[in-house]
Amino acid sequence: MHILTLEDYQVVVGEEDIWTPIRNVLHKGEMYSSVLILVDENTEQHCLPTFLDNIEYPKAKIIRVPAGEANKNLDVCNSIWAQLLEQEADRRSLVINLGGGVVGDMGGFAAATFKRGVDFIQFPTSLLAMVDASIGGKLAIDYKQVKNTIGLFLNPQAVFIYPPFLKSLPDRELRSGYAEIIKHALIADHGMWDGIQQIHRLDGVKWNQLIHRSLAVKKKIVEQDPKEKGIRKILNFGHTIGHALESYSHMTNEPLLHGEAIAIGMICEAYLSNKSFTLTVNSVQRITDYILKIYGKVNIDNWPFDKLLQLMMQDKKNEFGRINFSLLREEGVAVFNQNCDTGLIKECLLYYRGL
């Protein structure tokens, strides 16, 4: 079992040994008036039975939401609040978000705002949620097709990560989460970047160790900048363009998963890092080759640049009307608050289209 201790909560990564600490939380005297577990249809089928068998808490109540990024919105959040009322949750209740990034983000946001805030625990079940959403206290919903527009920062009571849940994930979902591990290596851990380039298939990866190392990168950054005023922005490498691509894809018949869009974004922003900063051409090629090896190529030839640029203009990192990027100085070192003109942004998308 690995434990990462942040300022006011812990992230626990483990297998069979993880159930003891969560049982200790739930059975600690009369701490909580009720325990409510938020699931979607996927985690209800694949994860909830194992979870209930091991927490030994028969009084837990279940709250259900539909799965998928398209449901990370105010309407579904409203249904969570309604179910909390129906289940007679009060300010002494505990919400456990058992699911991927959508469940964690939206469930945490709903808990943080219900009756001015109830405690919540994150129990991520996807690789993306384990290595990205589990640390840092970011909670949000999407609004008007712009990702994570309405939200706040609030830390959970604890985070529990159980890698065996990854066995229930489709290969595509596993690859989506792996993009955030690649990102963590590229922005702050050159040694990890060298190591993961030896990974060509995800089915044989020892996830416990890799998750722990990836989380250690994010923990170090978040502790320096909890509210994303400065260095924490480097965690957005690949995301300015990636989020725009992800949002636009949901207007098409072939929506991208988050990590698939971020993978494209990292290739494009590596190109920007060379053209407007100090990343070498050889580094751009290494990053491009590895990401294409894992994710393949997505046809974005007919996606209108004007619409993508409009979506980029809505990015949360932007200041004074300028599109902000987090770019690479070199492999393993990132910088934030970098501006690129629209001509160069279009050029990086053309670079990807031409691969």
C-alpha cells in the first residue's frame, strides 16, 4: 500500500489492504449520519458489488447518474441534489464518489454545494480519474459545451485508489487515462518519460507503481500552488488544444475520450514548444512518435479552425483575452503562461493533420 499525504487529506493506493482504512473511516463512531455512494451504470455493475462486499456498511444508500462526459452538466447535477434530498441527506452525511472523472468531478461539486457542503470521499475507478482527478480538489461541471466551466476547489476527506478496478475498463478507456501519465512525465519527470517509452502495450503494465509515481508528480506541483495561480498551470500541457478538440468532437458522431484529445493536444503543443520556445525538433519527434504509437491518428481534417479557436478562447487559463499555453522547455521541464498567435496555433494543427 502506498500513501501520499497532502495538506489535509491522504491518497491511499492499494489492493486488498485498502479496505481496512476505508472501513475505519466509515465505522468511526457516529461520525456520519448517513453514507451515500454515487455511481453510474458502469461502476454500479462492475465496481459497486466489490465495494459493498468490502466496506461492510449495509446502511449505505445508492445515488445513480448516467455515464459519460455528455452527462457532466447542470441537469444531471440537479438530479444528484434531488436524490440527496430524497435520501434525507444532511450536513453530517458523507458522499462517496465511486467512478471515473465525471462521477468524481460532478459528485464532488454536488456534495460541496449541497446544504453549503457535505463531506465527500473520492474513490476513482478509471485510470484517468486515478492519476488526474484524484489529487488537487478540482470540482466542476461542463457548461454550454465548455469543459469544467462551473466549479470550485475543495479537497475531499480522502482518496482511495484500488488498481484492480482497472481490469473492468475497456482498452480505449485505459489508453485515455494513460495520456495523463505521459503528461506528468513530460512536464516534470524525465526519468519516468524515459521509462514509459519502453511501454508499447498497456495490458502488462504494473499499475500500482506507475500510478504512485504519476501521483507523486501531481502532488508536488499541487502542494506548491493549490489554487492554480502559477506553477500548477503546467498540468495543463496538452489541454488548451486538447479540451477544444474534445469539446468539438462531442458535436460530431465520433466523440473523443478526454485522454485521446489530450494526446493530440500534447503533439500539437510540443510543436508549439519548439516553434515558440526551446524544445528541440528531436524532442518533438520523440513525443509525436510515442503518442502515435499508443493512440494512432485521428482524422480532424474537416474540423473548422475558427470553431476550435473559439473554444480555446473560453479556456480557464486565459488572461486579458490571450490564449495561454503550458509548454515544454525540454522533456521533463514545463513552463506556463505562454502566448501563441493564431497563425502558429493553426500551424500546429496542420502539423498534426499532416502526420
